[in-house]
Amino acid sequence: MSNALTFNEDQRDCLQEICNVAMGQAGDSLARLLNVFINLSVPYIRLIKAEEVHQELRSLINAPQVSAVRQAFYSPQGNQGLCGESIVIFSDASFQELAHLMAFEGRELDARAEQELLLDISNVLNGACLNGIAQQLEEQLGYSAPSLIGQHIPVEQILDKEKLTWEHALSIKIGYTLENHAFQCDMLMLMPGAAISHLMSVLDQFLEDF
């Protein structure tokens, strides 16, 4: 890993605290949507190489099969600003819980209904968390529409490492679970090297102004 893409201790601590605040906002949005208490994990922040992505996914996601939604985020500054994609990953055990909590009783939980649930929850989490990070850093972000990666797929199929366009990426894993329910999902943010360098500069400025 290039030294230019290595967070120092202050940068890492700052980013973790910013993610804590943002994921709290996202968790609050999800709690209000589902009317349940949300448990949040400590953000897991790591710089990874493209060739390590499948190993990283297996270590982060503790489920044999998952469903996943991706949403790109981008800066008005183009590739020189914050950009990347956020992937929300759901364990298969979560669907019946979601159907119950979002009043899908009486409807067959077919592939289309599952997709609707995935996109709804992902939109809530991505919007609240990414906006929370951007607001704290005084950055502007735009978003693509969320799109389904796959339903009931092996975790390795979330990303095709042969098609990745980056050599290094920042992985920020945020886990959400519901109190007294089997629901679990993880939010994984991936940012390419240029965006990581920009983020480091923004964090340095944030620390100076703090």
C-alpha cells in the first residue's frame, strides 16, 4: 500500500467519529421507518487492494448468501472530489423480518417484493449516512439511482474484481441490526484512490478547523 494512501492516526480517528455521527443519523432514519430500535456496529475502516476484494468481503460479511444494492455517489468536482459507491448488503435471513416490519403480511414475498424492500431500505441508509458524512465535511454529493446487484447470491458475486477500475479503495463497513429481530444488513462504501487523497486533505482541514 502506497504511503500516500495511508491514514495517520488523527485522520483515522476523525473519519471514524464522522462515520459514527453519520451512521447514527442513518440508524435513526431506519428506526423511524421500521419503528424498532437499531443497534449499530463500530465503523470498520480499511484500505484494501482490488485483488483483495473477495477476501475482504468474505471476512466482513458473515452470511453464505446475500442480496445487495449499489448506489454511486459523486462530487461536482468530478474525480477530484469525493466519489465512489455505497453497497448495502442483506443476509437472506432478513427478508421475512423486513416483510413483517414493513407490513408486507398477506403479500407473497416474491422476487419483486424483495427487490422493493431492498431498494427502499438501501435508499434510506445511503441517503442519511452519505449526506451525514458530506455535511460534516462541508462537501456536496450527488447520487445515482440505487440498483440491484443480485438477490440470494454468494458474497463473492457482489463485486467482479476483473471489472474493477481502481487499484486501491477505502472500505467503510457499517453494520445495522434490529433489537429482538433477525434482521441484519451491512453498508460498504468503496472509494477510489483519487477520492481517498481528496478525503485525506479534507480531513486535515477539518482537524485544523476543529
